[in-house]
Amino acid sequence: NAGVTQTPKFQVLKTGQSMTLQCAQDMNHNSMYWYRQDPGMGLRLIYYSASEGTTDKGEVPNGYNVSRLNKREFSLRLESAAPSQTSVYFCASSIRGRASQEQYFGPGTRLTVT
Amino acid sequence: QKEVEQNSGPLSVPEGAIASLNCTYSDRGSQSFFWYRQYSGKSPELIMFIYSNGDKEDGRFTAQLNKASQYVSLLIRDSQPSDSATYLCAAPRVDTGNQFYFGTGTSLTVIP
């Protein structure tokens, strides 16, 4: 039981390049989330998927797109990377899309955009 | 005003002391609160959650909630060097229920 996995762990991009961050969970959770974490800013929600087949914007969605490929997988795409997107990205999942449920986090992807 | 606010610290306590971490929130409708611990370079992990006014104890950890004052705290008794981490307070967004607001975290160092 791996929990929440993310790939890649590290990535360096040049401005304007694109990439997709992958996330998968094996806990049969319904809800999945993408956060970014920046110094002094805490965790900020980018997008979330309350259940398979649905996605919604979070607090900071600009410059990102997501795909809920199936119940297990939730990917985050940067179409044209910008230095402001340099951050640590965490994927998380929870049993269902209710605020009372614990979120389990993946190990994170450290992205640098030059 | 941010939805969830924490004193960023850093907070230093000697080994064996009580560490007190505080969090305030702005939405009076918030019903549940979560404390996550995050070691440097690692991902957050849940250590406590609390729904009701008053105290909730789990081992060396006690979460306290005061809804009238919109205040939630985490006490760590008999602090150990392994407790050195950043502690994040989180509360769900009341209108959607699917989103969490996280505080910026309080950095705790326990000095041996």
C-alpha cells in the first residue's frame, strides 16, 4: 500500500516549457487535490476533484489545468511555465469530498522554473 | 484578514517543556479544525483534529477549541527533539466543504 505517489520528485523547466505532474493513490479515495507550497504562504489549493469525473478550481488555478484520469489518478499540467510557478507541489487525497475527512499527502514535487 | 492565521514563530522550547501553538480563524461557521505536522523537506501529516469546543487529548498532544473566540491551539507536553517541525493549522471552507484553508505554519524547535 503506497498511499499517495507523485512523479517526478524534482524538475527544472525553462520559461515557456510545459510539463505534467502525475499523482496516484491506492486507498480508493474519492477526492483528490493539488496544492502548492511557497515560503510564508502556506499550502494553497490549485484544483481539486471531489469525485471521479469532476474537477473544480481552488484558490490559485491560473496557469494550471488538471485531469482526473480515473479514480486513482489526478494530473496537473503547466502549459507554459513561468518563474512564478516555482514551488513545491503536493497532491493529496481523502475518502470523500467532505471537509471532515483527513487528507493524505504525497511526497511532493519540487519544481524550479528558470 | 486571512481565513486561518498562525504565528510563524520560530518557537523554541527546551526538551521536556510544553509547546503551545496557536491558530485563529475568521469564519464563524467553521466546525472542524486540523493540525498537521510537516518535517523539513517532507509532506504534511495529520496529527490531530477537533470538532467540539473544549479539549481533545491524544497522547502528548492536546487540541483546544474555543469557537466563541475563534481560536484553536495545540499543546505538546514533554516536548522531544523529534517534535521539531512546522505545524500547520487547517480549517475547511464553510461554503464548499471541499476545500481547506491552511495557515502558514509555526516552526517549532525543541532544544535538547
